[in-house]
Amino acid sequence: MLRVSQGRAVLLLRRVLLTVASAATVAVLAACSSGASSTLAQSVGQAVSAAQTARTALEQQEDGRLTTGVASTGFADMLTEAEDAESAALGAAPATAEERRTRSSVVAALHATTLAIADAQDAAARAPGSPAPRSALHRLARVLHRLTPLQHRLGSGR
Amino acid sequence: MKAVLGIALGVLTAIGGFLDIGDLVTNAVVGARFGLSLTWVVVVGVIGICVFAQMSGRVAAVSGRATFEIIRERLGPRLALANLGASFLINLLTLAAEIGGVAISMQLLTGAERLLWAPLAAIAVWLVVWAVKFSVMENVTGLLGLTLVVFVVAVVLLKPDWSMLATETVPTVPKGETGGTYWYYAIALFGAALTPYEVFFFSSGAVEEHWSSKDLAQSRANVLIGFPLGGVLSVAIAAGAAIVLLPKTIDVTSLSQAVLPVSTAGGTIAVAVLLVGFVAATFGAALETTLSSGYTLAQFMGWSWGKFRRPAEASRFHITMILALLFGLGVLATGVDPVQLTEFSVVFSAIALPLTYLPVLIVANDPEYMGDKVNGRLTNAVGMVYLVIILVASVAAIPLMIVTGAGQ
């Protein structure tokens, strides 16, 4: 079935190359931009995910289910994630007054998330038995309570 | 008895060596976002890698020559160069991602910063490639990689509603996701399962270990038993993420999040076992991608290659690997997130796949090289179906990447 001559094989592979290259060119040329609402929605989704991860990691560390290395790496990763979400929201360019108001409340909530995750990171590093993790968990819960309605309002941004 | 033990060892190392950073990340990302609705892609991908690896392993075992040597001879230097270019670039990208994966795994193990671990990981890879016997290297990393079975154990310990989990495997676009992101991640999963370096490593490994037609049964067993069982581990990663992370709307953006289902199920002991698996899987894959860089270029250029030769007898092969490692380190030194790099590398693997798959399919059908061991009708029928799937995935990947903002 596939016993092809070298000439045909060359032709076949050339066609494959051409098809792939054409698709790549068309796609690269097709510019894609997302609006402020979509950026804000994605930032909120990112912050929810980071806060939920930090909460789960802190709960598990308190229960003795997570090793210190995984917990510290997880908090550092989630802090970066929350900071990235905050920068993206700050960079969103609102076109209307309504979008400007939304951006203000989103940025405030995202900043609170970053602080809450940093707090959780500090709490996790404290000696066992310290009240800090419980307080950090409450702060994360409050932040999530603030982010959830925003997420419902803005959608997933996908 | 010795033969049975040999087959068992081959199958076990094939299972343990099946997962790499691409599989770990992509399956966790997909499970947390799409539940098990993309499980069918893992099945399609595993069958694909079985077809692809079985063909290239057979080409190497029957002809006694590595894939790239024959491709260049059979298709001529110009088209073989296209094949080489695609394979080599994807390989370099994957190598950087794997070294990043080793560094993250070590950070998870010790808490020390990943950027400190990256150069150490590269040096360790170089030392192993330079000094350790091929079979020892392959067996140790493969067997240690078996600890990733903890993903399957975790799913069982999580006591999911199995019937509900089974219904979730029906291919559907979940609420909150678009058709574009669903298909983008389908291609990413497919690319993660069918990474070209695995095939070049497998076929060059056959030459390294001096396989002949007599070893075809073992080669088949390794591929047809080992890879599907490795695929079960992939599905378990997605299932764990679907059970623990999806209900909490956690999107996986780091490897530390992929640990949470296992820690939820099995606590610190399970986490410790998992981390050994992470290090083994990423380090094993870093070794394979480093060697594949050397194999592809040396085989194309006609240089002396192989770990079965002393480094002084294959100096250009070893220099290529050192340069590839330095390139990987350079990429990581830019501060790029290894997880994002992985997500891109699996998609680019899918894009470049036709250029690596088609030549192998052609050579596996050439009686001049294969004698009476050319592809049978069934292999060719499946092989042609996969050629179409691979072409469609390759053509659709970049438009989907742009339309979805790389799966955002």
C-alpha cells in the first residue's frame, strides 16, 4: 500500500510541509485581541484558583498531609499567580465607565487575594500550633467570598 | 525464564518511563478543567504511540540501523533535513521543559529554589549520559518511574463514585469551556502522548542494545503492554485532578497543584512516593531527550554515535548533547515558566508530528530495508488512519492556539 518511489515520497512529504506551513502562516497572521472584560474575567478566575490552592495546601499542611517542600513551593507559585492576575487586571484598558468601575473592584479584590496568599505563606512557615494558619484560612475564605460574585458576574472569560 | 524476566523488565520500564513532564502537566491541567471528557484522546494517543514506536522499533531491529540514517538514505538529504529540523527543534524545547521539570521536582522535594536546581540537573544528566551504561540508565529511571502508580492508588483511596466517573468520560465540552479550548487541549494531550523524541529514543535504543529480528517479540511486548499501562497512569492523573481540583475551580498552572489529589488521598507518605516518581520521570525524560538530540543529528550527518561506543569514538555525538543541554539551560535562565514551556512543547510536538511520522511509515513499508518484515495490512490500515489524525491535529493546532489564546 505504501511502497512508494523516492520521487513520490518526496512529493508527499513536500505536500505535508506545505500544508503545515500554510496553516501556520494563516494562523500567525490572524491577530487576536481580547477585551477588558475578558481580561478581568480571566484574572478573577486565576485569583480564585490561586486562593483555593493556597487554602487547600494550608489545610493539608495543618492536617500533616503535605510535606514542607511541596507547601512552600505551592505558596510561592500561587503568590506569583495572584500577582500575575493583578498585573493583568491593572493592564486591562476599560472602554466604558461601567468597565472602569468593574476594573476597580476587581483590582481591589485581586490585591486582597495577593495579600491573603502572602499571609498564608507566612503562616505556613510558623511553628506548629501557632494561631496564624487559622487566621490565614479565614482571610482566604473572606477573599474567596469576595471573588465568587465577581466571577459569577464576569463569567470565565473563555 | 530469562526471556520472561527480560520481557517483564522491559514492560515495567516502558510503564515507568511512559510519563514525562508533558504528560504530568497536560493531564493534570485537562483533568482540572475538563474532567474526564478528554480521556478518549489519551486512548487515541496511546494507540498512536504504540503504532509509531512499534514501526520504528521494528525498522531498527530488522535493519540494524537507526531511523534517521534510513530516512536520509530513503528520502534524500533535503527532505530528511525537514524531518531533522522539526524533530530537533521540538526535542530541544522538550529537553528544556524536562530539565525545568527536574528542577521543579527537586524544589518540591527540598523547598530550595528551582533555578538553583536547573544547572545541577543538567550536569547530572550529562554525567549519566557520559558514564552510565544504556541499560542501567533505562532500567533505573523506568523502574523508579513506576512509583507514579501512586496516582492510581490515590484515585482508589479518594473513593469516587465510579459510575459517575465513567459517565464523565463521554466526550462533551464542559460548561464554562468553549469548543476551541476543548479541541486545543485535545491536541495538547495527543501531542503529549505522541512526543517524537520517545520514538527516536526507542528506535536508537534498539540499535544501542543490538536488537535483531529475534528481539521483535520483546519489542512488541514492551510497546503493546507497557505503553497502554503507562496510559492508565495518564488517565489516573486526570481523574485525580477531576475529583479534587475541578470542584474547587482550581486551574493547574504549576506542578505543585498536581500533588494535591495525591496528598488529599494518601498524605505525606504518598506525596514522598510521588515526588520520587516526579524526579524519575522528568530525569529519565531529560536523559532521553538529551540522547535523542545526539541521535537525530549524528544519524542525519552520518557521524559515529551511541552510548555503546566510548565518548572519544563518538565525540560529535557527545558535543551535540552538551550543546543541547546548554541550550536547555539557556532557555530556563530566561525565567520562562517550565510548565508553560511544557504546554507549548506538547502542542508543537503535535504540529511537527507529520514530518516525523510519515517517513517512518514509508520506510516501514519498504522491502529493501525491511525484507518480509514490512508492515502488515492491519498495521498499514491503522497507520493510515493515524496519518490522517496526525495531519488534522497538526494543521488545526496553530489556529486553535491563536483563537483560544493558547487554551486560556
